[in-house]
Amino acid sequence: MTQPAPTRVPEATTAAFYPPPEAGNRLPMPVREKVSQICTGRCRNLVVEMISPIRLRIAFLVKDQTEADMLTNLLGGAQELAPYKVDFEVQIGQ
């Protein structure tokens, strides 16, 4: 008995099923959403980067030390960030 010939799937279709190799270090959506929710309207130049599977870098610019402390405390207390070691990079300026 002969086996059917394999069906060739166009490359454009397979790309949707197989993430690129760098996708392993992408930030999970709940983390991204929580950081955005906390930071919206409170800081500028927000950057959230997954450095490793267990480490995040969150960088932003605020007006003063009070806002920097408030944001780092809010972010540090977020349940979505609990599994990660978070490095904060805060710039204080105008």
C-alpha cells in the first residue's frame, strides 16, 4: 500500500504557526498590560524588556523622586511581576 504524498503548506501559512526564535524572550501579555496600566499617564519613555526568562528591565522617565518611588513601589507590588527579578532604570527630569 502506498502512502499519500505529503501536503506542502505555503511558507506564509507556516509562519503563523511557528514563532520566530527570538519569541522565547517576548514579554507575556498579562505582564505587558499590567505595566502599561500602572504607568499610563505617570511616566514617559517607558521601556519594558525581558532580559532573560526570569529577569525584566523596566525603564522610564518621571518628573521627581516622589513619582519615581511611587511607580517603583506600584510596579514592585504587582502580582504579574512577582515571578520575575525586576531591574528598574528611572530617570528623573522634566
